Amino acid sequence: MPRSRKITKKITPTDPVYNSRLVAKLINKTMHDGKKSVASGQIYRALEILKAKNPEADPSKTLEQALNTIAPKMEVRPRRVGGASYQVPIEVRGDRKTHLAMKWLLEAARSRSNKEFHTFAEKLAVEVQDAINGVGSAIKKRDTIHKMAESNRAFAHLRW
């Protein structure tokens, strides 16, 4: 059944503290079971830790810089041609870039050791710092995706 009208994309409202859509989206992605106040508390604590480590830098800009570093430029998508499935490298759109960067950042922060860092806010702050410095699990994930896209470059002509 064809749609009668074009679907408009919902725009996430900015968060009240940093007035940033990026921080608001990160809060929404961190949230579990609809507990937004818990998620926002964790994100704001992580940003306060970043502010304490580097007082002259704006923490929301630091977060944005980290997400831009993590964001992938290329990824592979499977494409069936003549009974065979090929991994075709394609460029990543802007919205998907930020989504993947946030997802990888949160996964990397959650997978950090509880012995070394006691709260999620500490883990996230350290992972953001690592991303800016070009190290960490999220950066490794991005590099793996880029390597896969590079190794399957021969199938780029199958792009649709």
C-alpha cells in the first residue's frame, strides 16, 4: 500500500544543560527501560568529569569531537548477485554516522572493567578521552569496519 504523504523526520529537542542535540541523543541512547533521569545524570556526570580534566574546553564540544573521530566513513552492506552474496563497500550517511559512533562509544564504555572504573560516567569519560587520542575500543571498531570496506573495494562496482 503506497503512502499518501512523505514521512517527516522527528527532530530531537536540545538538552536543557548544554543546549545540544548531540548530548540529548546520547542521553536517549543511554536510557534503559525509559529511565531518562538516570541516563541524563550519567551523561552529565561524565561531561563534568571531562570538564574537570580539561577546564578550558567545553565538554559538549569535546564529546562532538570524539564522536566525529569515531564515526565511520565507509561500511559494507551485503548484496546478492547471481546466487552469491558480496560485501559491497558504501559511504555512510550523516545520521547513520552519528548513530554508529554513539552506539560504539556506549558499547565500549559498558565493556570497560568495573574494577578500574566504578561508575558508568567514569567509563564514558575515559572512553571519550581515548577516542579523542585515537585509541580505545570504539576506534578499534571503526578501524575494523574501514579495513573490511577496503578489502572488499573490488566489489564497489556493485553499489546500488
